[in-house]
Amino acid sequence: MIVPQYWAEGRLQHRDQRRQVTVRRFGWSDVSQADAQANADARVLAALARVVAGEKIPKREPKVPYHGAAGVPIREEIVGRHGDTIITRNSYGARCLNTPNVLFADIDFRDKPGIRLTLAIFALLMLAAIAIGWSMHSKWYGIGAAVLALIFGYGVSTRLNDVVLWAKGGVEGSVRARIARFIAGHPEWHLRLYRTPAGMRVLAMHRTFDPGEPAVADCFRALGADPVYARMCLNQHCYRARVSPKPWRIGIATHMRPSPGVWPVKPERLPERNGWIEAYERAARNHASCRFIEAVGSEAVATEVQAVQVLHDELCQAMGEAPIA
């Protein structure tokens, strides 16, 4: 996991008889701005050599918080360090905990039918439409049935999904059942469960995990973790958990300024940014980002993990009664 303190950008041009190309690359460092610039210059020089050699690679990297261009680390303002754990402020202003080896995963409650169920229903209805047309010896009956299948297919899949969720105890019951099945197959695991505004969060307590371990991918898949988050963990070699509320859930109607909130910002824009942050943090004091529910599985606890858990619970106000947002 790399969350640099300093950022810079390198830019080089190359002209020959056929064309002119400009290549840009970011650089980063935890040492100094000059070191970040040296890193940027080295990266842009290497990228330009590949372009001149005829390799088709992007000529510039997007300025995004994380999960952007390959090889570019998390690009967010660092607001705290606790050993290997780093607290950053994300692009919409909330604080996030970043850890290289303590497994977190958020599981969103989904009350809409998945794509596979919807496609299966459409396929069955279209097969029925073909059968109707065949049995009636009329393509028009078949076309009419196919049109009805297209019109009502999503509604049918939604109703069927509602029935399945009801049988499982609703969306939360469905997620809890998924977690219970996972623990039944992995009794050595110890998971702490938290309620979030849109779902649940799990924290593995029994040991640390490299994000590239097959066990992590299996866990994410079994629990239904967000696939985008799973890819981020692999790309950035870390896990993340939001530890302060989303601004729009606590009455902050404006976006963090300047927009977009990608770090760093120009020095002349810092007062504007800091003013927004002060208002946000005042409102955030009265809200939690998640609430602890229970622990399941074994009682094994790794010391390194427990330190991160205590920090997480404090920052999230997870053990109190404040509304979650």
C-alpha cells in the first residue's frame, strides 16, 4: 500500500518527421516535493521511450483518487497516520481508513434482481413466445408473445426476486444468511459485523491478509462484496473503510471545493477547501458511519488487527447510539 504525501507531474515532448507526441506521468514521494518530481521525471522518460519505440500506451494518466492508471497509488490527502494504517480524505470529503493487511469489506443490501436472474427470466419468456408461435402456426402470435415478454420480463424477475428475499428474511436476512454460510464453512474465521447506512461491513479479526491471497477473493465472492472494491484492493494492495459520514447524508448540500476533490489542490484554493471541511467536520461529529452488531465465528484475535479495529470503531463511533450516515 502506498499513500504518498507529495505529488508532481512530468511532461516531455518528442518530435520526428512524422509527428509530435506529448507524454505526461505523475510522480509521488513520502520524502519531499523534489523527490516526487524526480519520480515523475523518471516515469515520463520511461513512458516516452516506450511510445517512441512504437508501443501503444496511454500518453497521460487521469488525475483520480485511486483505482486509476496502472501503477498509480492512492491520491488523497493524508489526515492521520497510525503505524501502517493511514487515514485519508476522499474526493467527496469523508475520511477513509486505509490498511495494507486488515480485511474489511462492505456488503450492500440489494433489493433489485441481479442481471443473471433478469436474463434468465427474459430467456424463459422468449422461449415461451417461440413455443406459442410454433404451436399456433403463426409468427404473429410468436411476435406478440415476444413483445409481451419484453414488456413484462423485468416485472416478473422483480416479483420473483421479492419472493426469494422474503423467504430469506429480507435483504438484511439474506446477507446475514450468506455470512452464516461462510462461517459454517470457515469456522476458524472471526468476523465483526457492522451495520452501515446501505448494508453491512465485515472485519476479519483472526489474522491479517495480503489482498492478493486466494482466501480474500473467495471471501469477497462468498459474501457478495462490491466487485469494484475487490479490484481496488488488488490494484492498491490495501483495504479501505469509510470512517466518517457521507456529506449529503448529514445536511451538507454542497460538494467539497474546489471540485473535483482530488488531492493536491492549488495553494490559493486551500482556504476554500478548508472552509468546507470545517463545516463538514462540525456536522459529522453527531453521526456515526457504522454501528457494531455482533461478532461471529471463532474468538481468535490477532494483536495487529485488534489495534486497527479499536481505531476503526473510535473513528466510526461504532459503539455509540449516534445515527449512521
